[in-house]
Amino acid sequence: MAANLLTETQGFWPLWRMVVGNWRTQNAAATRTGLVSAHAPTTAAMSTPSIPAEPLNSPRFLIWADNVGAYLVCTQSSVVLGQPATPAVADIPIWADISRRHAILHRDREGYLLEPARETFLDGKPVQAITYVRHGQIIQLGGSVRLRFCKPHPLSMSARLEWVSHHRTQPATDGIVLLAEACILGPAAAAHIVCPQARQEAVIYRQGPDWQIRTAGELQIDGKTLTGKGKIMANSRILLPGASLSVEPLS
């Protein structure tokens, strides 16, 4: 799905054009770039584990970006926001005095819709029926939980929820990514996960049943050095030029 978007859209960042270009030709002429991270182990320390890696097939997972923070990534087209409970009801569980099923965010071809199940506000106004949410608007659940809805790039359907109030999810994260066709990581403000120290953009996207990551030049996944792209597994450790991250599946 991401590949279709990249081929059909012109001007959607240089990185998007790289994804559909001739990677071998570009990289053969490129200068090899070192992969660095303030907290990353060396290549020797990141040897291939003896236990076979499992595929990343959970609809929700965590991205831990070094020196940036933790992000809850939700790949479903509809997600429930609510209080943590057993059995789990909320896809985005928030530690707060709200209902277990407080509101639902839906994604369609036009954008995102907010459906209230309990007291919900949008930019301070009560939401009585399903309504579209626009970039920059504040979603409020109950009396205190506040999140800013961001759709950082107009040509990507993926979006981000930023904390305005002091609340956090369970497990605690610094933000939520609503992943549609792809998740962009990079130093630009239009990235879904902004990594100021990254030297270039990277794209996480689905290819068939698998999750892949693409970038220009070299990257390292679970101790293996690759060129251009690689498959992400459950609990993968990824090193990029100037940035590093870990992936953790959630049930």
C-alpha cells in the first residue's frame, strides 16, 4: 500500500522518490556512512540471537527511539481510547479518570473521525456525534485528558497524537502514531516521529504480512548490516545514520 502511494505521488519528499528508485545504483556511488547511537551496542555485541526471531504481526507495537522517546503505534483503522482494564478494551489505554471505552477514532479515505462514547470535547466544544478531526485540534476526554491531533504530512494518512495534559498511556509513551500506509522517522517537522539527530529520513511500511524499513544508504537490523531496506521482526534493534530504535510488539 505504501509502495502505491510512493509511485503515484510526486514531490512527496526526496525519500519517497528514493523508495521507488534504483537503490543499488544510487548506493554503489554513495559514500559509506557510519551508524551511530549514543546508547547502541557495537556490531560485535549485537550478534544474531540463538533464538529464532519472530515476525512482527501485532496490530500494536512500541517504537523506542533513543534520545527521543517511546511511541505507541496503532495500525488499526479504528482505535478505542479509554482507561486500562482487564480484559483489555482500549487500544490506547490512558491512565486517567475516564471510561474504559471513552471515545473511538476512525480512519477513512477522507481523514479521521472522532466518535464519543462518554464526555468528549474537540477544541473545548462538546462532541455529540461523529465528527472529523483536523490537524492541530485538541481532543479532550472527560475533564482533564487532552491530546493534540496532528497529521504532519498532507500526503500521508498516518497521524500522531501528542500529549497536552500530563497523562500517559499504559505502558507509558510520549506519543501515539496512528499508522496508515507508512510511518516516517527523521529530523524534519513533517515526520511522524521526529528524530532531531537523524541524518536522513527512514520509512516504516507494510509489505504483505511483513513490516519493512527503508532509508538511503546503510542501516543495521539485529546486528546485520543492510543497504537500503530490511525486514523488521518482533523486538528488532535498528541502527540508522545518527539514530537508533527498538521495536516491541504488544498484545
